[in-house]
Amino acid sequence: MKKPLKWFGIVLGVFAGLLVLAFAVLYGMGQARLSKKYDVPVKMIEIPSDPEALAEGKRIFQYRGCEACHGEDLQGLVYLDNPAIGQVVTPNLTSGKGGIGGQRADEDLIRAIRHGIRYDGTPLLFMPSTEFYYLSDADLGKVLAYLRSKPPIDNQPPPSQLSITGFIVMNVARSITFVPAELIPHDQAPPPAPAPGVTAEYGAYLSLSCKVCHGPTYSGGKIPGFPAEWPSAPNLTSGAGSRLPGWGEDGFIEIMRSGEHHGRKINPNYMPWTSYRHMSDDELKAVYMFLMSLPPKDFGNR
């Protein structure tokens, strides 16, 4: 009996050693990705100051989901706190104590928003710059004008921290965008944004954030890397398992405004309709037109 037990102990020890080595390698790979320096020249844009531009900048900030992440007063929030990933914290964007608004030049903010890169050249975690890269100069200028107009708020959020398992997921589950800067063609100018209007092209411009949960094909399914208790994202195409065609344009607008349609309620903790309700009717019509123009996909065919 002693010899088999001895061999079992040796095998177990080797396995544990390999596991620790694998963890160390994945952790090191993650740290290398987060400490990489990007040299990205920034194209400066016009930042307006008129009241209409500030009001529109606030609305864009809201429907693009920025307020949901950074807070109504831009004070910064704990965006994600999950042991499997870690703690992701958004910064205070004002010029108050603990805020970056008074420390960063317009160039720094543009680099962070469009390229997902800090002032020191390192990449930001989870910053949805793969969406904001496509913002028109006019829209981005209005957002920056709104940011600069906000009063200072004193709040010093802690830095984001990935857990050990977060580093593992970061390097294994490549379908999750931990470091958006890796996916952006920094040396290319963004394509021109479509003209505002009730068109599928403009709807596509407004719908880029939907890919985060609903997938590149918008067909929904389980969201990779999200907490297990989160529900699957629904199918936004006209394919099998989609409710969208049955809702129609009016039903879609209603549910984006109120989170409810024909007795069906949407939890804003999972689907941020509280952000999208700030879109105009024409913008929501454009989004619906775009979604209905997509190739039909079966549910979960991400």
C-alpha cells in the first residue's frame, strides 16, 4: 500500500506544481498586456461651448452608457465587483479631489475615449473604446464639452484590480474584451460617421455597444465572462428565438423608454434601457431598422 500512495503523492505534487506554473505564466502574460505602452498620436477636435452643444453632449453621454458607468455626477463608480474577475472601478471624471478632470488635457481624454489608452500609454481595462473609436468628431466634441462643464466632485475611487482568476480568464477567454486597445486600428483614421437620420446605417452607428452583450452577430446567448447569475442576452436579429419582430417598431421604442411592453419587464441591471431611453424617437427607429436589416440568426449563434 505504501508504494501506490507514494506514487499518488508524487503525481499529485507534480500536478500541483504544473498548476502553479500555469497560473504564474497566465498572470505574467496578463501583466505584460496591461503594462504595454502604446504610442498613439491624437487628432485634436473642435470642442464647442454653446448651451445647445452642452445639452447634446450630456444626452450622448447618457445614451452611450457613460453615465451608467461613471455616475450621474461623473464621480466614478465600482462598475464590477466579482471574485471571478476582480474589481473594475471607473474614475472620477470631474476636477474635484480624486478626479482626473483637472489633471488631463483634452488630448489625454480623446486618447482614453477613442483608443482606450491612459495618458502614460498603458491600456485601460474594459473601457469600451471599440465603440467610441467610431464616434464622430462632432459627437465626441460635445461629450468633451459636457465633461468640462461639470462641477468638481470630491471622490477618490480605488484603482481597478483583477483577481488571479481574472488574469486567467483574461488570457484564456479571448472572446471577452478585457483590453480594448488591443482591438483598435490606432494607426488608421476612424471611418466617417453616417449622417443622422432614420436609416439602418445610422442605426448601426448607434448600436455598437449592443455587441458587448448580444455578440458580434447580435444573436444573443450566454455572455462570455459575465457572472453565472446573469441571464443570456436575447436575440436581436429576426432569427429563431427573437421577440423583436413581434414587438414592432412601436413596441421596441416603448420598451427602450420604459423597460416594459405588454407585461414584459426588463431588469435595468442587465439591460441598460435606462441609458437608451435618452435616445430620440428617430434614433430608436434607426436602431430598430438596423436590427431588422441584420441577417437572421438562430439564438446564441454568436
